[in-house]
Amino acid sequence: MTDAVLKPKLIIRQFNQLTPYLDRFQDMKNLTENRDENTPDELWILQHHDVLTQGQAGKPEHILMSSNIPVVQTDRGGQVTWHGPGQLVAYFMFDLNRLGWNVRTLVSYAENLMIALLKKYGIEAYAKPDAPGVYVNERKIGSLGFKIRKGRSYHGLALNIDCDLSGFHTINPCGYAGLEMVRIQDLVPDYPKFENLCVDIIETLNSSGYFSEVQIMQQ
């Protein structure tokens, strides 16, 4: 944890309407490119329109069939994944050097955040050392991928709430053939919605101790 004097401010932007992937991708890159040592960290919580995103070294053969879902080449790590309605996406624009984090710290933080959220609703999830993300009974419920530029992160995590899983059926999710995806909806009857999980994430970050102040902005 950083020294109290050096703790950064965090801005959390909650997007309450579906948002285009390409717009947010460009905004993340712009923020990261133009920020300096005094720029507050930001976390964006949102849902995208249907899209397949291909990682920087993603292999085209992991897209198994053509569909009407657009494919966007990104600069994050990892292979191809799907985003769309019913899936919570959180983007981490964090200054890792200022927080005293390395890439492993960031990945573990994102995984543990999803594990803690799911545990609140009685779902026992876990991470794997050799396959980033979060799993329940060997089915993947949360994915992640980051880009680090000049010690600052962007991209983030995706947690399946009540999305249509058919988009995942057109790909090898995250490059793993036959990997089964699962949703919160499949695991608990009275499951939390996007808005509930936004509140949970905000509460978690407010109490994390990493930030001097957390400002919430509705988009």
C-alpha cells in the first residue's frame, strides 16, 4: 500500500447505457497517453454492445466461425473474447508505479475483486495460476486482460452476469478450445444485476485503503 501522503485520488465512472467498445478503447488510450504523475486514477464500469475483441497476439484461428458480431483488434494481452449486454466490464486506468504495484499485483487484484464479489452472493470462485481469470467448478465466469504503458494500466476485467453466451460459442474463449463459460444467473436464483454489482465494486474500492478519495461519476 502507498504511503498516506502519496495515495492517489480515484475517479469511478459508471456508464448506465450500453457503450461502443471502440469509443471506450480510444478514450482509454488517450487518457493513458496524456496523463502525468498528478492525474487521478480512474475505473470505468460499463456494458458494451456485442463485440469480439482480439488480444495483441491473438490467433485468428480462435475465431471459429464468421458471424454478425464485429471483431476489434486491441492492444491488450490475451486471446479473443466476447463482450456484450449482461456482462459487467471494469477498466483500470491505474498508475502502477504510484501505487507500488507490478503487473502480477494488478492481475491478482482484479481476480480477487471478482472472487470477493461472487462470494458475497454465495458463489465460491477461484483463480488459476496458469490461466488468468476466475472460475467456478472449472467453468469460466470472469476474464481479464491488460495493457501496461509507461507503468500505467488500461483494459481490465469482464464478469458474466446474465449475458447471452452464444457469442462465446463462435470462438475459443481466451484461446482455450472447449472452455465452458458460466454466468452468475446460472448459479444463484435471485442473482445481483449490473447496478447491484456496481455498488459492490464502489464500496470495495472505497474501503480498499489504496486511494485518498473516491469520486463517483454517472455517465
